[in-house]
Amino acid sequence: MKGKRIVVTGGTTGIGRATIARLASRGARIVTVGRDEDALKEALADLADLPGEVGGVVADLGTRQGIEHLFAEADARLGGLDAIVSNAALGAEPIDEMAEEDWRYVVEVNLVGAMSAVRAALKRFDDGGQVVIVGSISAHIHAPGESVYSATKAGLQAFSETLRKEVAERKVRVGLIEPGTVGTDMQEADADEQRQKIARHEMLYAEDVAEAVEFLLDRPARVDVVALRIEPRLQELP
């Protein structure tokens, strides 16, 4: 992992931040992105003492300009790319409870933005490379209230498994991680409720998913982990 050049999207909180901490602790060089400048500064300060190098930019991955800004920074800081961890995502309400522009924006970030970031990474891979996409079990369980969110995650599942076949001859590996319920800022439950759920094995730590990301990135070149579904032992299903 030492010296590996990685873009991690959605790195200011939750799974993304835990992933950066884990990879940078092993010497990876990382560029991340967040929409909120204060949150990004706080995350970068917290990660500054790790052995690896961590930089970041403020950008909106729901826009072309945001994608371009992120990868211009990656080019300047890293001078090339070995892997991307596509993790940035927004939660959503049922489609008929959201304003038109709001649900469309969720699709732009969760699906279009992820695809666009991966496409930009593919252009920068030289001799092989790795794509890790963080999806969700929502792509399979289709819980009431998640019509928009589930659609974006199902799209990522199809994108990941098809892209893998398209880029295999270029020695690029593509893997999908689909977590169950994770204790992050996206959850409605407050911090105390999340700790209780984790103690009852009803919720994962973000670090549990970060460990899975590391596992995929650590496999030898002959190994492609196509999909990895990780849930709390007592995952609640509809």
C-alpha cells in the first residue's frame, strides 16, 4: 500500500474518512473531496499525522466542473493514479416526497458522479489499476422509502459488474462493496442510538467497511473480488 496513489470520494465523513485513515496509515498517497469546506479542513487536519499523504479539494461531484476540479488536484498532487475508491453518496426520501431538483441531484451525485469519477480514473491508469465502488445492499432489498437511493445503488451494481468485463483486458480490476446498515452521518439515528445499535450487532462501524475496501485493494493482481456484501449480524430487512 505504501506509495499507492488513490482517489477516495466522499472522504470527509463515515466510510470514506475511515477508509482514508486505514490506507494512509499504511503509507498510501490520497486525494479526496468534500462539498463542505469546514468538514474537509477538519478531516484533513485529523489525518495529517498519518504516514501517508492526504490532500483534498472542495468540489461538487454532481457537476462536471466538480469532477474536473477533483482530478486536476489528483494530477497535481499524485502525478498518476493507481486506484479509485468511489464512495460519495447522498441519502434520499421517497421520490414523491422530494422536490424534482432534489431527487435529480441525488441521482447526479450517487450514480452519474460515481460513473464520471471512475471514467476519469480509467483515463489515468497506466499499467492496470483498481476501481472499488461502495454500493449498498439497498440495491437488493428495496426497502420502502428508498426508491431513489435504491435505484442509484442498483445502477452502481450493474455499472460495476459490466465495467469489470469491459476493462479486464487492460489489467484493470473492478470490485463492488455493498454494506448493510453503517453508523454514519447519513443515518437518522443520533450518535447514542448508533452506538446502541452497533452494540446489539444491528449496525456496522464505518471502519468495518474501510477494512473491506483495504482487503480489495490488497489482493494480488490475479485476484478480482467482484462483489462483497457486508452486513451487521442482525441486519434489519423489510
